[in-house]
Amino acid sequence: NAGVMQNPRHLVRRRGQEARLRCSPMKGHSHVYWYRQLPEEGLKFMVYLQKENIIDESGMPKERFSAEFPKEGPSILRIQQVVRGDSAAYFCASSLWGVKSNQPQHFGDGTRLSIL
Amino acid sequence: TQLLEQSPQFLSIQEGENLTVYCNSSSVFSSLQWYRQEPGEGPVLLVTVVTGGEVKKLKRLTFQFGDARKDSSLHITAAQPGDTGLYLCAGAGTGANNLFFGTGTRLTVIP
């Protein structure tokens, strides 16, 4: 399966702990996007990365959230000191070129984060 | 923020009926994509429309992009239970680096 791979599929954390979500883009894709989805809602953009660079993080909270896409390995979305409001499904998407090229984004199956 | 409103929010119809889902905005988009999402899974791309007035057909699904590139519609003919799911439109704003997603239409087709 050469699609976008996210892990873990489900993650449970207690308030104050750290959550690390991983995303391996489709083969050959160097553009990665992270979105958050609350139940019965659409997806909200968080951050757009291209290998080793953050291109746009305008949708990501300034505190506690960070993202990276290293030269080797998956993209990581990191949430520090999690709170109940962080409970959501987090989706990663990748594309061959950026949004401005009108290239489609291909999504993984998400990580469902639950905060106790 | 560029907002995309979808209507209706929920739709329940009998197998064999036709339906139309709308995606509207006051903003212009350089392209618009339609996705279908099933519970526990990620959105799956159905189509991308780029040109104002463009119509694309995918079997029983017909997608239209408005002339002004501010709105789009998805028409399904003779709906099947397999069409059940959450339909999302997503627009790429001119000069933006990300997709703006609509609020979604949850379709249920009853056998």
C-alpha cells in the first residue's frame, strides 16, 4: 500500500502528557499537510510542510503544538501538555506539488486522539 | 479565512432517488475538490475542478464548478446505499498554501 500512512490510529493520553503523531507521505510526495477534525465537522488546516521546512503554520496554535518533516523519516505533529480540548481526529495529507499547482491532496486514515 | 458552506448538512433519501449537494462561498477559489469520507477513515478524493463552469462526470456523480469559481455542486443520480458517507468540498484559495474545507454533508441512502 503506497498511500499516506499515519500512526498510531488511536492514541490515549492523560492531561499534561505529550502526544506524538506520525505521518509517512505517499512515495515521491514532498508536501505534507496536517488537519484537525472534530466530530461532525469539516477539516481545519493546521500546518503545511515541505521537506525540512515549515511553509505555513497559520492554523496551528502557537502554544504546545509543533510540527516537523525531517530529511529522513516521517512528519511528526507534537502536542505538549495535552488538554481535553485537544481530543480530535488528526489527519495528514500529502501531495506531489503544493496547493497552488492544484495538485490533489491524498489523506491518511488519521490518528484519533483521546485525552482522559 | 475563506469559508465554504455546504447544504444540506444532513440528507436521508431512498435508494434510487436523485440528490444535489451544494458548496457555496463568497470567495474565489483557484480549484475545488470533492471528497467522500467514511467513519474511521480519511477523506478520499472524488474529483478536482479548476475552470469556471467546468462539469465533470464520474459514473452517477456529476460535479459542477460555478462560473465565478465561488461555488460548486455535486449531483448524484439513482443513489445507492454505497453512496452513504460524509461529502466534503475543499477549495484552494488564490495564493493560499492550504485547502479550506466545507462543513460537510452527511448522506444516508436507505435500501
